[in-house]
Amino acid sequence: MNKRRSIIPGFGISMGITITILSIIVLIPLCSLVVFSAKLSFSEFVYTVTRPRVLSGYFVSISTAFVASLINVVMGLILAWILVRYDFKGKRFIDGIIELPFALPTAVAGISLTHLTTTNGWVGQIFYNLFGIRIAYTRIGITVALVFIGIPFVVRSVQPVLEKIDIQYEEAAFILGADAKTTFRKVIFPEILPAIISGFTLAFARSIGEYGSVVFIAGNTPYETEIAPLLIMSELQEYDYSAATSIALVMLGIAIVILSVNALAQSIVSKRVNGKA
Amino acid sequence: MKKKLLSLILIAALGASVVGCGSTSSASGIDSEEVPKSAGETIELTNVSYDPTRELYAAYNELFAKHYEEEFGQKVEITQSHGGSGKQALEVANGLEADVVTLALEGDVQVVADAGLIDDGFTSEFELDSSPYTSTIVFLVRSGNPKKIYDWNDLIREDVGVITPNPKTSGGAMWNYLSAWYYFEQQGQSEDEILDSIKKLYANVVVLDSGARGATTSFVENKQGDVLIAWENEAFLSLQEYPGEYEIVVPSVSILCQPTVAVVDEVAKKHGTADVAKEYLGYLYSDEAQEIEAQNFYRPSTKSIYDKYVFTADSNTITEIPADGKWINDNVNLTDINHFGGWAQARATHFADGANFDSIYEQ
Amino acid sequence: MNLRRENKVLKYVLITISFIFLGVFLLLPLIYIVITALKDGISGYINAVTDEYAIKAALLTIEATVFAVIVNTIFGIAAAWLITKYAFKGKKLLSTFIDLPVTVSPIIAGLIYVLTFGRQSSLYPILDSYGIQIIFAVPGIVLATIFVTFPFISRELIPVLTAQGTDEEEAAAIMGAGTATIFRKVTFPHIKWALLYGIVLCTARAMGEFGAVSVLSGHLRGKTNTLPLYIELLYQGYDFTGAFAASSILVVLAIVVLILRLVIEKRGQKELDLNK
């Protein structure tokens, strides 16, 4: 357990820069969140963040974000796979537009997705006429918007790992008589699992907090399609800072929990993989 | 070679950031000059307003700039900000440097005053409770009125989809809610019965947008619901933008909405714009400005101009913008906020956390 | 020889699924934007994108983006270097805090700056006495933009630096090289492609930020309206053509940035191959 200093110089300056910028941009502002919600007593705080309307807000946000992120795991895996393993026309193009959801303002995405999925939109009318399913202004609509903003996360975390997997392992597995399914399950999957988990958690966390695209498509009906970030906004409009910051604090807590779960999962998985190797 | 280029870029970036930081702070320093502007210079004025007034102030600012230059020989440039009334009030209270606020209701201006930015008695600073123009709440229905919606009691029928914004986030929506309340009260319902009717009404709401403009878009562009409860000026604007597609239905009772204007004294003092700000709001009562307000479908407060735009209605449905420009239907029983005991009282009874509006959504 | 059994059916099924998925979720909204933008003809489109306020909004967006990229580049390099080259207590905590901004709701991101620098904050009188306006002014917009793109560059650099290890730097240090020299000669060549990629991502995301900026911009037309906010303004003013035309500026900027990325990647690949 001897933690000796690295001999590489520059610890001080890099630590200095990192901590300074981190404090100004992230830590100090986040502290004001705590300060403002501390204006409520503990029981008031608990009451504020557990009102039925607020609980249903968390539930709507978390459940739709979860479903959207699952969809993104499956599609992200497929996308990463075809981008790494196959050659086909339009590959560069696909590779190029994956980050589009990052670049397109969420409001623009929200507006155009809403227009497309209302009962008389291009896509919405197909679903409405054939199956009687409404997309915009329901939880399905929220999920659609969240799938959109979450696309890049899983693809971009799995893709580089998949690229690095040595084809020899797979060939060895194949020579040893494993079929494609077994090879994928036993050889490839364990390698990319940490990347999948981290892609999923990032997409999940980002989706829970998403506001810009969702407000347009959600319909915002209390108990049905009202998301947690919207509740923060409405508390603000009522000039109730402590309530708004309390809900924000809970959401921040959720984000930290998700990140920690990810960190934990990463270390467990990497231990298991390394232990086996 | 490439390496050099890259490191050059990095160094340049570093340098730019240092210089840039300096310039941003100095640039923001200019904004808060404390000396009154000298003659000849362009005066900058910031007007923070609510959502539906965009068209109105675009026209009025032009008129005012012309008037001010003729009268005082100085150019005025007005910067507009629009958004949900409550949100705008909060931002001004938080430090958004508005010289004047022109908000949807007195209660929102009060928030700015409570932050210590507006001197007491702002409602008597200008005539008529500091509301140079008023509006009311009407219904917008699809052409031909397929669902036969004529009055508030039609909105609680099970087959009707209603669009109205959330009163917790939208000033206009509070007026909507209060008008509905007044109607059921006029029907002789007890408080419990009224609550029950309001509950039915909001159960019919298909999309509860966060602002008046969002609600109009849901109804008009995205074709949601059968009826939009809207500001009169918004409804007429939709009629103008989409001729033949919509009709306005004027309900039997409604509410007199009094958008309130005020000089943000502290900010104006700091900017040295107190006089021009006062002139800006005062000129809203001039005949020229009242005309512009009427043309933008706000009810002017000057009687003679108001009368110019009134028509005697034989039905409560308006299918198109009248060719003669007479659009004000005077045949409505209008209540006002005093009926609800003023804004503080109305907020506490209806819109605060756990108050009436929350209770109708409790399961 | 490639021993992998190429399952043709599987291949085409997967590719088809991908095309449909991306087609519906990414391309359709884009096509919709373009078609709506051009609804009033080319001249209408040109009028909309050359509007005085549209240009001001675009310039502000570019300004905020440039600042965000610069700050995040400095931070990203310092943080990635710190995390990968040294062992110290609290490293896990530090990297969690660095990742945090991506997962924080943009609304909260805006809110925390309003709370920190707004009139009800205890910092406000001090700032005000120096005449410094942070929120509802350009600096606030820059801060919010930095926040939402905060970890983008460090996250790209950390894996690369981890893979590279510390041996080379240690060797250089033993030979007496200083920090600057080690960084420039040893570390930088390893990370430059990852760095450029991070910058591209950061740029793309910074341009499109809406939620956080909308909370603290004040929406002053021509002063603190970024392009995404300007689009919302037009949209709510029934000017759908204008809104989508302005959106198309962002779409084009985004595509330019993404193409740039592909070019960079290709260059990097070539260089890697040469080094081998």
C-alpha cells in the first residue's frame, strides 16, 4: 500500500487547473443548490419532494428514460456492430450522423418529432390509423424523444471496444467448434459489457434530466406525462425557489447514484474479466 | 509540421481565452454605466413582456421611437424579451435588467416589486390601474364548430377535448381558470359543485402546455383538441393567420384581463433611463398607440377609440376578421380580479401548492 | 485468411434494421426541417436566414461555443493528465464530479447559475458593485454552455492516456525533461486525434444547447438570444418557415462539424498506419 508520488512532474499545475475550473463551473454552483434547499426544514423538504404529483413526475421521467435507454442499448449494439464488422454502402454516412442528436438543439428535435408524430403527422397518422396508437402527447412520445437524444451514447462507447477486440480470439473460438452465437456470448459480449453498461447509464442519466425536446412532445398532463424537470420549472414560475431546488437536489442525487452504480459496475466487470484472463 | 500546427492552435486557443475573458467582463461593464445618457446618443431601453405581445410591441416600438425622436430629438432603441409572464417576472426579480415590464397580470409585476425593484404604488403610476389595454378570454373552435361548443358548460361534456395552458406556469391560463370558475358560480353552483365542474373541465384537457403560445401551437399547428381557451388577442391572431380554419366563440361570461405595466425603478435609475421609461409607458395611452393596440386585438382603454372598434353582435360566433375592423364584442358579462379578492387572494385560494387547482388533480 | 463465418442473412437484416432506425429517428426529422424551411421558396428562406436578429443569434452561439471549447480543452487536458498520470486520494470522486454535468438536467444547470449569481445570491452585491452582470448576459450563456459540455474532452482523452500508460513520461522525467517538454514531446502526439475528436463533439453539443441557456438568458432579442432560443421565439411567433430555416443553419453547422470529424479521423488513421 505504498502510494509513492509519481516521478512525472506537473502534478501541481494539472491539479490546480482541474480543481479551479471544476470548482468555478461545477462545485460552487452546485453548492448553491444545497444552500437554497436548506432553507426548508428537513420535514418540509421530505414533504416537498414526496408529494404525489412530484413522485409521479420522477416515475414518468425514470420509466420513459429506462425504456428509451434499453431501446438504445439494442440499437446501439447493432449499429456499433455493423459499423465495425461490415462493409456496405452508406457506412461512412451512418457513422457521420450518429452524433447529430448532440448537435441538433433539443428544442428543434422536439418540435420536429412532435410534428411528425401527432395523429396527422407523417409517422403519427400511420400508427394512429393502423393501430390506433397515439404517439405525441403520450408517454410513447416522450420515449421517442428520449431515444432520439440517447442514440450516440451506446454506439460511441461500444464501437471503440469492439474495434479493439482481436479477431484471433473469435477465430480460435471458431476453430474450437463454437458457433456464432456461442462466440458472441462467450467471447465478445464479456469484452463489450462494460462499454454497454457505461453507454446505458450515461444515456439513462441524460434522458432523466432531458427537458427541451420533451416539453414539446409530452402534453404535460399531471400524473400522465408531466416530467420531473417540468415540475422544477413550474415551481420556479410560482416563485418557490426552495421547492424547485429541493426537487432539483433529488434529481441530482439520482444522477450521482446512477454514475456511482456505473462506476461500481465497471470495477466489478473489469475485475471479473481480468480475473478470468 | 503537423505537430507544430496543432500546438500552435492550442497556444492560440489559450491566448484567446485569456483575452476573451477580459473582453467579456469589460463588455458587460458597459451595460451598467451609471451616468445618464447625453443628448445625441441612442438610448437603449429593455422591455420585458409576456408571450402574446410580440406583434403589438414590434409595432409600438416603431411608433414610440418615431415619437420620441420628434419630441426629444433622441433615438431610442428598444430590446424586447418575451416569455411566460411568471417566468419573465421571476427573471427580472433575479437580475434581468429590464427598464420596464409589461406583464400579463398585476400579480406578476408585484413579484418584481417584492424583490425591491419597483417602488410601491405602481398600479396608480399610470391611468386605469396601469393597464393601458385589456383583453378577455374567448374560445377558439375549428371551422363550422363541429362539436357545438357555445359556452363554458360545453367544455365539461365528455366528448370535448380542451386545450389550455397550465395555470401554474402561465398567466393567461390563470385568467382561463378564473373565468370558468366565475361561470359556474353564476350558474348558482356551490363551491364543491364548482370544483367538481372545474375538475371535469381539466379532465378534458388533452395538452396542458406551459405557456399560452405553446397551447395555441398545439391547437392550431398540431390539431389537438376541439377547443382552445385563449386570450382574445391570440384568438383573433389565429383567425388572421389561418383564415377560414377557425371560429371564435364568445362565451356568456368571461373576465376582464388587465395586463399591467410598470417602470422598474431601480434598474431605470441605474441606467439613467427613468424619464424615457416613463414616457414609453405613458405614450401607450396616446391615441396613436391605442389605435395600434386595437389593431393588434387588444381592447384599448380610451373610450372613443374603444367605441370605434365595437360592433353589435347578433350571434356569439365570429368566423372572420370583420372587414370594417370592428371586432370588439361588447355583449359579455365580464368579471374582474377584484371579484376573487385581488391577486394575492386568488393565488392563495386557487394556484398555490395544495390549493384548489392542485386538488382537482388529486386521485 | 478470415475464418469468421460471414452470415449474409444476419448482416443484411442488421443493416436494414439500422437504416430503418436511423432513417426514422434521425433523417426524418432532418428532412422535415428542410422541407418546412423551404415551404415559402428559396427567397423566403434566404430572407429568414439573413434576418438581422438571426445573424446576431448565430454570432452569439458561435461566441459561446468558442469559449466553451477553449475552457473545456484546457480543463480536459489538465484533468485527463491528472487522472491518468498520478495516483492520489479522491481520484474516483474527482472523475465522478467531472462526469456529473452530462447527467445533470439542463434545467438544473441553468438554475444553479441563477442561484449563484442572481439577485438573491450573496455574491450579487459584490459583482454588482463592479458592474459585472453574469446571468441574463453573455457570460452566463458561456458558463452554461461550458457546463453542459464539461466532460466531453476529458472523457475522450482519458481512455487513450490510460492505454498509453506512464512509462514514456517516466523515462522522459528521469532524463530531466520538464512538464512542458514531456507534454509536448511525449504525451501530446498520443492524444492529438482524441483531442480533436473531443473538440468536435464539444463544438457540436455547445451549438445546440437549449435548456440550460434558456433558463438564464433572459431572451433579450438581439442581445442574449442564442440560435436555439431564437428558433423557439420564431416558432412561437407562428413563423414556422423562419424557425425551421434558422434550424437548418444549425443542421448545416452540425453536418460541417461532423464531416470535419470524419476527415480528422481519416488523417489520424493514416498517420497511425505510417507509424506502424
